[in-house]
Amino acid sequence: MTTGQALQFLKNKLTPHLGDLALPQSEQILQFILSCSRSELYLNLSAELDKSSISQISAILERSLTGEPLPYITGKAFFYSREFTVTPDVLIPRPDTETLIEAVLANQKQKQCIFADIGTGSGILSCILTEHNTGWKAIAVDISLSALKVARGNCRSGIYFICADLLSSFKAKPVLDFIVSNPPYISADEMKAIDSSVSGFEPHSALYGGTDGLDFYRKLALSSRTFLKSEGRIYCEIGYNQELQVKEIFKDSGWSDILVLKDLSGNFRVIMATRPEKI
Ligand SMILES: C[S@@+](CC[C@H](N)C(=O)[O-])C[C@H]1O[C@@H](n2cnc3c(N)ncnc32)[C@H](O)[C@@H]1O
């Protein structure tokens, strides 16, 4: 079997399940097995595959047909032009979350600072932000010890890892310059409707945000204020339909300069707000 035949074979098998995504997924499977770039793949379509590559193709295909996301099969996901290790203990990074990174980088101009990343998962936010600003230190928090192990493997220096419920293990002192969080925000109704490749494989604790999906914003709006320095900010990812409710939650807890930013698809995606002057 040649690489080109394998590409066509994978595409034919995956199309009934993935539609238009079958071709990109087939390319990614072959790129993973052959350790090559997309252009190298297309330059070598007539190359014969060895036995081990063919058996890897059938093993990956079998798992893909169950709906298992490819990043869990390969153990790799790409985010912000960087490769991250992922396991079923962490959410697969989504391109939407790049808006959160952009919001922080556009607004936090300090050379030195300390921030908390609440619900760090695979560690993408702490890793990218501390890599962009080598003077920044992160405290990466997650309630899942298994997720923190993945995050630790993905990140270099300058990050402290804490297994805790939100900010419960912090001392009530205003030491943080900012807080960044992509909390679980899917509501009970949405959980019933989401694709089974998400609900069946990604950690429930990374997805479910309570009955209306807003539990974590309520908790963060109230509990994070005392840990921020004066004028310290919070940046949170939100669901595309949560703009008004999340704004209201932060307003009711006294936060100021509340802004909601859109992602590249034009959906509301990030809320940023400044700590209340008086707490
Ligand atoms: C939506 S995922 C975000 C992961 C990663 N930051 C990202 O953007 O891809 C939410 C994360 O919050 C964590 N989490 C859920 N409840 C938590 C809690 N009470 N305290 C701390 N972390 C929590 C989950 O384990 C999960 O890793």
C-alpha cells in the first residue's frame, strides 16, 4: 500500500463519521505515523508503507471510528503554534482559547509579574504566557492531580503547580497581578446535546459548569477579588451565549471596566474586568 492509497483508504472510512473533516484527520493520522509535515506527506504519496505503519493505521482507524478524538490517540495537540502533550485527563486545547491569550498579552504590559491560571488542565495558558514573558511567574491550579501531572510535563520553569479547588489554598493577600481562567462552562442542557466525541471522552470536570453553566464565574467573581493587587484584572473564557449573564455576575460583585471580547469567528469569548477598589 502506498501513502496515497492509505490516505484515500482512511478518507473513505472516516467520511461517514466525520464528513469534511475526514481528509484533514486522515492527513494528521499519516503525518503522525510517518513523523512528517503535511507537505512532506503530499510529496511522498507514491512511497510504499512498511508493515508496522500499516498496522498502526488500522489501530488508529479503529479507535477513530469509536469517536475518540485524535489528540487522545496520538497524545499530542497543537495550540498557539506549539505542541502539547494531552491525555484523557485534560481538555483538548481549543483554538477559541487563543483569544484569552491575546487578551492577556494585549493588556498586561509588566515585565515582571505573578499570575494565577485557574483550571490549568494541560497547562497551555501558563506555558504560553510565561514563554512569551520570561519575567512572568504563574501559579497553575487544578482540582485534578492527573491534569496537573500533564501540565507539569508540558511546561518549563517559572510555574508553580497547586492541586486545589479554585483559590481555596491561597492566603487572602493581594499578591497577584492578574488571574486567567478557562473554567468549565457547559450547562446541563448543553451537556445533553454536545457531540459524543466530547462528552464521551473529555473529562466531565473540565466541561460541566453547573445547571446554567455559570457556577465558576459566580465563584471566581466573589472569591478571586482578595488575591489581586489594586487594579489587578481577571480574564476568563466564556461560552458564546454567556456574555450578558457573565457581565452581570462580575458587575454585581463590584468589578469595574468590564469588557467582553470576540473570538475570530465573531463569538463572544473572553471577559476581562478590574478588581473592585473596595472589597
Ligand atoms: C475547560 S478546562 C480548561 C483547561 C485549560 N486551561 C485550557 O484552556 O485548555 C477546565 C479545567 O478546570 C479544572 N477544574 C474544574 N473544577 C475545578 C475547581 N473547582 N478548581 C480548580 N480547577 C478546576 C478541570 O479539571 C479542567 O482542567
